[in-house]
Amino acid sequence: MKYETPAPDRQIAMVLDLNKCLGCHTCTVACKKMWNTDAGTDYAYWNNVETMPGKGFPANVHDPATAGRDLDGATKRGQLPDLDTGYGRAWTFNHKDVLASTGAPVKEWLRPREEVKWGPNFDEDHGAGDYPRENHYFYLPRLCNHCTHPACRDACPRGAIHKRQEDGIVLVDQDRCHGYRFCVEACPYKKVYYDHVRQVSSKCIFCLPRIEEGVAPACARQCPGRLRFVGYRDDPDGPIHKLVDRWKVAIPLHPEYGLGPNVFYVPPMSPPKLDADGRPTAEPRIPLAYLESLFGTAVGPALEVLLAEREKTRKGGTSELMDLLIAYDWNQNFKLDAHQREVLS
Amino acid sequence: MGEVSTSRRTFLKFAAAGVAAGAVGLPLYHYRFRSPEEAVRVGPRGTPPLGSWEDLYRQRWTWDTIAKGSHGWANCRSACAWDLYVKDGVVVREEQTATYEQSEPGVPDFNPRGCQKGACYTEVMYGPSRTSVPLKRVGPRGSGQWERIGWEQAISEIAEKCIAAANRWGTETLYQDLGPNFDFGPSTAGRFKFQFMAGGMFADNWAEIGDLNLGASMAMGFAHVGGSADEWFLSDYLVVWMMNPSVTQIPDAHFLYEARYKGSELVVIDPVYSATAVHADQWLPIAVGTDAALGLAVARHLLDVGAIDLPYVREQTDLPLLVRLDTGRFLRGEDLVEGGLETQLYMWHPQRNAAVEAPGCSGHEARSLVLDFEPPIDGQWLVRLKDGAEVGVVPVGAMLKEHLDPWTFDYTAQVTGLHVEQIRRFAEGWARAERPMVLSSWGSNRYMHSDLMNRAKILCLALKGALGRKGAGYQATGWVDLDGFANAMQMERPGIAGRLGALLGTIEPAQLFDAMLDIAMKRKTQNEVEREGEYFYTKNRLCTTDVVEVNFTAPGYLDALNREQEGMSPRPLAAYREESRANGWGPGVPANAPPKVFFSGGANLLRRNNLPQYLKAFVWDDMELIVDINPKFSFTGTQADYILPAAGWYEKAGIKYTMSYIPYVHYCDVAVPPLAESKDEFEIYWLLTREIERQAKAADLPVFEGCGRGSTDWKTLHQRYSNRGDLGQHDAEKVVREILDSSATKGVTLEQLKRDGIARFTATGTSVQASALHNPDWTGPGVLNTLTRFTEHKEPWPTWSGRITSFIDHPWFIEMREQFPVHKDSPKAGGDHPFQFVSCHARWSIHSSWRDTPMMLRLQRGEPQVWINPAEGTRLGIADYDYAELYNDYGSVRMRVKYSTAVRPGVAYYHHAWEPHQFPNHESYKWLIPGLVNPLHMAGGYQQIDHMMNRYQPGSAVQDTRLGIRPWTGQPTGAKPVATSRSDGEPT
Amino acid sequence: MNKTITLGAAPTGMQPGGYVPAAFADRTEAATPAATIEAVAAGNGWRITLSWACTTPVRHTANETDRFPDACAVLAPVAPDSPWVTMGAPGKAVEGFLWKADREQPFHIRAEGLGSAQRAAPPAGTRVTAAWGDGQWQVVFEIPAWSALATQRQIAVAVWAGAAQERAGLKSVSPGWLPLG
């Protein structure tokens, strides 16, 4: 029996413009420093950046076999990533041995103490395709999608996961959680992480304490590429509504699982592919079919809108969409309301 | 006295930084809110009641105080404002302040800036490589055997050894290089001030690290040019040419991608499908090292279709200057008239049908480029020389056309490996563009023939009239200068007397008077006087040289390079060096002995230098004292005699170095006191000068001759360092105030910076480093564009011809056939091996800072890696993540292989600056990189072509290195031993 | 009592939420088909020994994300009609003791329906000793006092096989309450 997920009063959401992503992982580090510096989540990245095409993080996350849903959205058993080949252990290093080396002929050198099998950015810039005709890659930053129908919530036999009424943020109750990890298995995005020290699961909280005060999440506010927009789905003046609903250029990742993600992506354009002789073609390097495997069939139309609006500005015209994506005033990327909360002074 | 403040200017190219003061709690200030009321609601942050598990999260976002900071000493080419969150005396995290304003309407703002490294400096600060106590070596150098000692002992022993070395070898054997890790605050001012006042030798390392744009110096007379990053947004044709902003300029890269949305076209030229290329409209996968050829094809096309800005070309470039057909050199005053000047050049006057003096060239009295006629850039005429002979002359433009003639799209396609259609599309884009802009990074200077590549790019821009036009031109890392920094490091007394003294130390009173007169009489522009002053100061006052020159003082080192470069130029490398020295073109320092005492501060010489095995064998091992003053255990430090723990970047007052990308000064406050026993450099040198002075007095040390550029009395060293006692041990903030007394930070106070972290510059600075921006009108508001001094004010460019230079008739350039930019194949350095070893500044580190930080290593693969195309891996039988052996004539190293489809087959690509101790045997790939020295970079005597700090000097090119790659199956790897029996006969 | 009982797979179909019933619908056979239970009164309290066959014990889960420890629990109804299969019901609690192979101390557990189990520290004096040998787990609970068991004199057991990734409702259970006899 599935849980019914009551619709929240409002839904907070994020849009990421992949055409501005630098692959710098400042978002990842901002998030890491803020929330996941403890021993049990040393391996975990509530926010991570993947080079696509690639195996991602955890490895094979985009492989439907790992998801707790099939491609029609029906529930099936998902996979639980292991620490070495799935996530990549948070390697420790031998600085002390190296910096105080004895000068023996074969010196100890700085390297991971653990055997390295995978990591959060292991396939950095690997990409796909033959150089120089069709090689391609792009960066895909990922965080919890705070889904409208969260697979994690549906997976918890303890009812420890809830979706906040006021903003739709999906949270794992750290008191109720018993660390069973059905949520980890079920989530096709693998965005719940098991804290192997505290033996509970935790996940992106959309920087809830910041949101409560009208401050954008660290991953968004610290993004030097300025590619993230944060606001409420229902705010017609906010960036989310404009990009998702009005312009329809921002679309969710893996819509096929039917979970209703509330993180949206402006899909990537790419330079032209070359023909067999090396002549530029009219076709982008990233195959549309590949993008569709990630973003579904909405990706084609979204790219068309994007290119059409850009064509206007290339011809000297103006475009509200382009202006929005440019983000002349960066503060406008975030449209939030602070609501007071109690603090001990 | 009023005179002094207006004429106070400095002639140093570098500036400083700083830090200070207890953390200031400004919880309301760190986010921008739409209204003050909203801001008030945020804090101060208390501790939420533990009413629920959610409060555990809320408690993580609390703090005691917030200090304003930046990563002061980081050698990253920009600056970002950060809030440093302090809780229980620990900086727990950092987040961008993000309070920059739009420069002008219609241009995106700079927020939030920052990068992943800046977002985790706390991981470095409290990380496993942090130094915390003074250490003294007890085993052999590099043995890793250390003893913990007290500061008093360290300072006393170091002082003693400095005195002994100075006594025996002269003060010039006290050696520091400039950095490149330094800030513009008191800690760097202290470091430089010590070196300056002790009569020690400063070695510039701009070129040695591969960052000096000699092509720009040749073409325009300065190497550092570029405005604010938001100027990129204004271009309609953005050409990223040998740069990867997504990786190396993370805070600024967004302007490129936003410009695309505004309708600009973005072209990326890179053998690697870089993180910038992925966002391009055109990616040109060019063959390695053939960029000049592409530039020549574009220039040819622009001339061919007439898509040039002819009035600009006539006025601002050397295309109308006349060249003799018989000699292939400029027509000069000395050719035409008795007593005529070598420096007077000519144009053809079509109405007068005669050669007329070109205004603005270095020999012409008119210091303006304004023309009252339209000199042709094509044609051929006869002129009569002073001896009565008639010779044919043509304008440079005509020669250029002929020179470019072979560079058809077809031929260029053969050289560059690009398709004709790609080249055509690119060239037509140039022709169409109204505001073409080329982004060319420091990394564009790492080929033997990088100068030709950059000259070719600049040629294209010059033809389009783009240099000096807002929203167009050449973006190659400009600087804003803080003249107060140069004062701070030179003054010997407090206040105005000290500043006056500093000024008179740089220029003699009579010269100063003459200079004022020259400006008043318009015989020289103010900028020219400044440059002359800089030249005089650098050549006669400052004990300055460059790192290549220092290395060459060791015959064994020069031998190695001479062997490596055999056949790469008409004469051997050593012959050019010999001629350069004979002509007085080189710095001539060190004159008496190779370096004996090395203070490493903000540098990692043994990590950075090419062929460190030779450096170790021929320079390092002969030094008597090596001190590393560093917050980090660097490889260089581990090979030193003493490691003195420097305060980290959040622990000392600092000013992030001031590049023009972000036209704000960035202050680094003291968020927490120096960790453990560390001290900031201002204090360390304060203590050292005090001890040297004490010992000098006790020994009644004679006054030293310095390095022949003024004497230095070490018995007053501390008196001078401390401004006669005005600066106490902990007075770094006083120095900050002195530094802020700069034309670029007019009215900016320390208090304001502690509150806001940033303040917009009010000018580009008055000393020469800054005048590279050459926009005398910019006062803060608006996008910072550059070079208007020439294009709007019509002052001559600081070149031989007074113009943007395409043609150089220096005899060495003629010998090398590089009068015009040409394409030359990348020479094979390190032997004839199948892979070209191409580097990029790192994504995950700023040079060796952050290089060994676990948080960063986990986002890589934990060990140094070389990137190759998967097809190459398959061919070689090396799987992704396998170890491979990289080998060439110098030996071999072991590295992990990383597959990337972005990498061109035949290229072995790496992000640089891994510490040698991250490799087996503590030998990095640097042991395989000879670092070619282009002989032309030792040329001189030709206005802009003359040894100068920050502008012109020999470097060390890494990108021409070749190597082979084979599977590693357990075989030993390592560099070949250096034969230390020194050969004779080579000039030194 | 001292008897060997046949265990059955706890029915996943009735587990809360949509995922477990669907994803584990195939788990119809008990991973641990049988266990021996011995319950002996010891003073005011109890000494309960549970043993079962286990060829691949999982004792350590530290620093791993995909491992689950072997575990077992003994349970008693608080009310005479506290249901077993649903782990009690509102107002009709079940309570007992949970041993996990990666912990020294057992949990005291109490539930009023599926998914409602609360874990707490056991009463002072509660001890558990566990040993694995010859393909067999033997876990001994020493419980100073357990009024529910004393009152209702019924007990049930559950065993989790970590190697089969059993946790929560994925377990082998006694067919119902077993009378102490």
C-alpha cells in the first residue's frame, strides 16, 4: 500500500542552467563543508557534480537497474550502493609518513591509504565519442529533487520521511530513522545517504535553516557559475515558475520514474559535431537521444525554445528568457521569503 | 609637501596585501536583503533550542562572529570576498560575501564569485600539511629529519648565517624570488622590505613559471593587459584562445556564458575539449602549438576582404611605417640625414609624395599619435638616403600582406589539422565582428614560440581596431596597482617623510625635476616619465634579476639547457646569453657569486622549477642556508634547513593581489589569531631584522656594498624596517593603512574594509604595473576597459615604433626570421617521443596550494594523473586508472592514467603543480621537463625588447616537452642521475 | 521452554509504504528456517537463549553502506490480545529485546503496530551474550525482569540474516506467540 503524499501548501524548487555550469564543484564543497563533515557521512555528497555521459555518483546511478522504479514508474527493487565501488570511500592519506620521510631510497609518497575503486568525481571530463568529431560531455550537478511523490518516503516502513507542509522539503526524521536504507535503495537518484557511524540515513535538507530565513541553499548561493535559481513553484513572479512553467526550458531529470522532481535543468547546448572530413555540421555534439535518456522527451522542445530565443538576441533583438538566464542582478535568482523562527539569544 | 602627495608614485610593478584585526561580528551584513528590515530578522545567530532533531541542523548554521576575508596569498588570478564564520575560536566554514554591484546598467554583476578551493581553505588551514612550529633540519637536506626549536633559536641562527654569507659573498647572495604566492598586504610588504633593505636579490619569476606574455610585450610594450571581467560580456565575438576560464578563472567565467545569451558568439580554440569548450558555439580542435598559424590565416583574411579598421590601423599600428627593401629594416632618421636618429621612423605622405617622420615613435619629439594625413599601408616608393643612394621602401603593411600570403585556409588547415570550413567560419566571424575579444591566459605563454602565437592574436585584434576599444581587445590579466604598497616596502621612516624618502630612493632629485619639466613641456608623457623612472629604478636601485638568470649562474644548469636546445636556433643558446651579457641587455645580477641564502616565502621553487634535479645538483646543494617561511609543508620546505610556520591566510591582515578582473580591493581580516606557534611574515621579518641588527652591531659589521646598487648598513636594518621604531612587532595593520594610501583606493579606510571586505577601486593605480591598463579616465564606476591612453588620448604606445607592433627589426629577430609573427613548429624537448606533454593550470588547486588537501584529492583520484584519450590507452594497453611509466631522455616517472575523450590523441595532458612527494621517489614529471629558453627573450636594447621585471625576461617553456607512455608493470622508474662533473668552456 | 520452532518469512505484503511490499514480494521463504528457543526463569527475570543456523554471519557493518548485521529479537505481548504479526496495535503494545550483532548492548523495543517500534536502552542489568560457531548463532538474553512475559507467558522470536540484507520487516519469524509452557 503506497503512502499518499499530501500536496504541500507550497513547493520550493530549484532550476539549474547547465549551459552555465563550470564543473567546478563549488556547490559540492559548499554543501560538504556545511552538512557532511562527520565521520559517518565522510563519503557522502548531498550535492555532487557528474560528467555526463558517465557512471555518475554513486556509480551507475543513471542505470535503471539501480532504481527503485521501473521506466514506467512502477515500484521494483532498487540497489544499495556499496562504499568502495558505489560511492568511493573517503580516502585517507599518509601525509605524516611522507612529510617526515626518512630519506630511504624508496620513499613513501602521498596517496590514499585505501584501495581506490570509485569516487565522487571519478569520471571527471571522461565523456564519450571519438575525438574530434563527436566527443562530448557536460556537467550535471545533482541534489535531492524533493519530489512531489518521493520514492524515499514511500520506501520507509517507519514513516520517518516526510514532506514539509510549508515548503515541500523532504526530510528524514533523524530520531525515527532506524537506518534500514530502503529509501537508499528505492530512490532512483540515490540521494539518501546512510550515515554508517550514527546508523541513520540522511539527505539534502534544502538548507532548511537558511530557507527558513530567506537565504538560498549553500549550493545555490555559493555557485560562481550563477546557474541556480531558487524559489517557489507557485510564484508567478519568481524564476522557477517562469523557467519551468512559462518558458518550459527547465525540465526534470529522469521524469520516467514518475516521482515529480522539483529540481529542474535547462538542458545543455553543445558545439557542432564534425562530419567524417572534420567539417562542422548542424548537429550538436551531445546526441538528442542521449539527452532524452536523461530528461525525457521534453528536452527537445526545451532546447528549441532556448535556441530560438538566443537567435533573437544574436540578431540584435531582446528576449525576456535570455535576460532571465543572464541574471544581471544575481540576487534575483533567488526569490524566497524569510519567516521568523525562535532562537535562543 | 603638497607636491609630494601628488607626485608620489612608485616604479615597482608589484604590490602587496595584508590582514588584521580581531574578527568583527557583523551578522546583519553578510547577506544582501531587499530591505533593511529583512536583514534585521536574520540574526544575530543564536543557538536554536533543541526542541527537535531539525534543530541539530539549525545549530550547524550558527556562529560567534564573521570576519571578512579573502585568500590573500593564493596565486589565483582574481579575488573574491568571503565571510569567515568563526565558532569557538575556529573558522568553521567560509561563504562568499557577494555584495558586488553591477559596474553599469546592462552588465551582469560579479556575484557571488569564489570557487571550490576558496570554499574550503579551512581544510588547508587546519589540514595535514599545515606547519605549526619552527623546525630545524637535523639530517641531510631532504631527509625529513627535523627537530622542533623555538622562535628565538631559529631567528638567532638564521640571522647569524645571513651575516656570515653576506660577509663572505655579498648581500646579493641573499636570494628571494617574487612569489608567486604573495599578497599586497603587510606580510608581503614585510618580506619584500627585508629583502630590499638588506640589499638582497629579488629574482622575478614571471617568465620562469611560464606566465609572462612576451608576445604582448613585443607587440604592445607590456605583458599585463586586460580589464574587468564584465567587459567580456560586451564583446560580440569572444575568442578564448589558449585559456580555460571554466577551470582557471572560475569566478569570472560566467560572463562568457552570459554573453552568449546576449547574442555573442563564443569560440574556443584548444586541442582539448575543455570545460570552456563545452559551452562554445565553435570549438576548434587545433593541433598542439599551431595557434600562430590560425592567427595568420585570420589576419590574411581580414586584409583580403578589407575587414580592417583602416583609420585605426594607420594611427595606432606600425603598418604605415616604412621599411627599406634593401636591408629589410625600418627606414630611420640616421639613414636619411646626418645626425639623424636610429629611433626616428617614417611614413609615406601621399600628398607630399615623400617619407615623413612618424609621430610618436620612440625618437620623435611629438608625443602624440595624431596624424594630419592618411599614410598608406600599401605601396612602394623610392627614397634618397643621406649618401645619395636611392632605395625602395614599402610600408610594413605591404610586407605584412606578402608575409601572410601563404596562409590560405587550405594551407592553414594542413598545419593546424583543422578543417578548412572551420577556419573559414572562424575567420569570417572575425570579419563580421564589431567588438572581437581574445582571452589569452597566463597559460598561453608556455610554448617556446608562445610569443609568436600571442603576437598573431594581437595582430588580428589590431587590424580590427579592437585594442583599446571598450568591449573588445585583448584580455591577458591586467593589474590594478597599489602605489602605497611600494611605499610601505621602501620607506624607512613613518609618514610623509618616509614616503618622500621612498620616492627619492627611486629617483634622484635632479631627475625628478627634469621629469616634471619634461611633462610640463610635453616632451614626454607622464606615462613615459613613469616608465623611465621604473627603468632607472629597476636597473640602478633594485637588486633584481630573474630566476632563469640565477639558474644560469650554475654552469651545469646552463650546460644542460644548451645541450637540450642544440639545433633549435641558428646559434647555441649559450652564445645568445653571452652576447646578451656582453651588450648589457641582461640584468647582470648576481654579479659576484651564485645565491648562498634562499628565503622561500610564497614560493615552491623545487616543485615549480623545470629540471629540479639540475637545480638541486648545481644551485641548491651549494647554498648555505635555506629557509622556508610557509603555512604549508611544501616540497621546497622539506628540502630546506629551517621551516618557519607562517600564519595562514585567515590569520593575518592581508590584501588579495589586485587584478583588474574584479575592480575591487579585497581585504583579509584576522579571523582568528595565528594557529599554534605560527606568525605572520611581517612579524617574522621584524624579528629577523631586529636580531640581524643586534648581531651586526655586536660585531661592528661594516656597511655592505649591496649588489652594487647602493650600500646597506645592517647595523640599522631594523631601524629602517620598523620605520625608526614606529612599526612594532604586531603593527601589521599600520602597514595596511600605509598601503591603502594609494590612488587606486582613495578614501578607502581599514575600518570600512573590516566591515565590508571590499571596496571598489577608484583608479587603476599610478605606477607602471597599473599603467598597463592604460585607462587614465577610469575612476571606479563603469566597466574597466583598457588602453584608452593610446586610442583615445593618442599617446604613443611604449614600443620602438610608438605603435602596436607587428614588425620588429631587432637583429636577433631578423636572425630568427621572426620580424613578423610566424608559425614555427613546437620543438621537441626531452627527445623525439610520441606524446606532447601539455599542461593546464589545475582545477583542484592553486598551484601547490590545495594540491594535497584530502577534500580536494577525493574529488580527483587521490594521486597525480595524466589524461590521455581512451583510444590511446587501448592502443598502449593501459587501462583507465592504471599506473603508467612516462619517459623521455631525462628518465621516467610513474603516474596514474586518466581517460578522457576531451584529450587529443598524441597529447598527454595534466593539471599541473603536483608536489614531488606525491610521486614515487619524490620525483615529479618536472624531472622530465627541460623548460626551453627562447633566446629572443634575452634580447635587449630595443625599447620594449629589453630585460625588465614583469615585462621582458627569459622564461622556461614546458609545453614543448615530448614523452612516451608505456604500461607500468613494476619496473623501477626515476630520473637519470645528473652528472655533476662540470664541463668547461661554456660561457657563464 | 526449550524447543525448536519453524520460522516463516514475515509477510512483506503488509509492510508499510509502497516500496517494501512490491520490491520484496518475492521474499516468501524464510532466510532462517528454524530456531531453537530456550526460556528459563532466573530469579525475577529470565534467561532466554536463541540459536539458529547461519553459515555467513555478519557481525561488522562499520564503515560500510550496504551491510546489515545479523540480529534477533524476543518479544512478548503487553496486552492479552496484542497482535504478533503486526507488531502490536494501537493500545495493544508488544515489547521485547533486540540484539544486533554489531552492538554490545541490546535494545529494549516497544511497538504498537508496524513501523512504530521505539528503541530504548534496556533496563539495568540486561545483558546479552552472543557467540557464533559451527555455522550456528547462539544468543543469550539475561533479563532481570520482564513483566509482560511474566504476565502473558507468551513469547515470539524474529531472526534477521544480515547476509540476505534482512532488516526491519525482512525477517524470519515464529509462526505466532509461543506459550512459555
